[in-house]
Amino acid sequence: MSLITLTDPRSPVSEAYRTLRTNLSFYSVDNPIKTLVVTSPTPQENPADTVANLAVTLAQSGRRTLLVDCDLRRPALHAAFSLPAEPGLTNMVLNEVDKLPIQNTSVDNLALLASGPTP
């Protein structure tokens, strides 16, 4: 997985992610988006790159951003930010943790709730 918005912020691909962020903001100017779900239509596709880079651009614009990895079959977001996969979402759902297992990333305003162990 590539966090191009961090490794090459001036690239055309990084600019495309910022354009997506801006378009989402304009779309919701009267009713700001608080939650955004991104999924893929088939198991072969993996939206993790898009989700991670979009989250980085949102955080860089000053929005407090929580990225939640709900892909329990192929979790990848924790690795993109060099964070542990556990504890995470599955631990929370199974009541195995006393507090929310939210981890801060190296990006200001961006935190991650990893997927946790595969059930």
C-alpha cells in the first residue's frame, strides 16, 4: 500500500486525492459529512489505498479524522501507518478491551481503529 499523499505530496495522484476531498466538501456544504463509508463491489478489489490517502488529505486539511478498518478478511490499514493490527474493531465488538483501541498515526488529526484479530 502506498501513502502517496505523504511520500509524494506534489504528485498528480496526490492532487487527485485532494480534489476528491474538496469535491466531497463542496457536495456537503449545507450538511457536512460526518461519516463516509467506502467499499468495493467485488472481493478482488481493495479500496484501502484510496481510503488511506483520502483520510490523510482530510486530516491535512485540519479535519479530525478517524479511519476504521472494517475489512476483517484482508486488513491493511494498520500496516500502511506502521501500527499494530491488535487490539482493534473485533476486540471492541467482542468486549475484550476496556477502552476504545484507537491509535494515533504519524499524521496530525488522523487516528486509526484497526481491524483487530481475524475472527
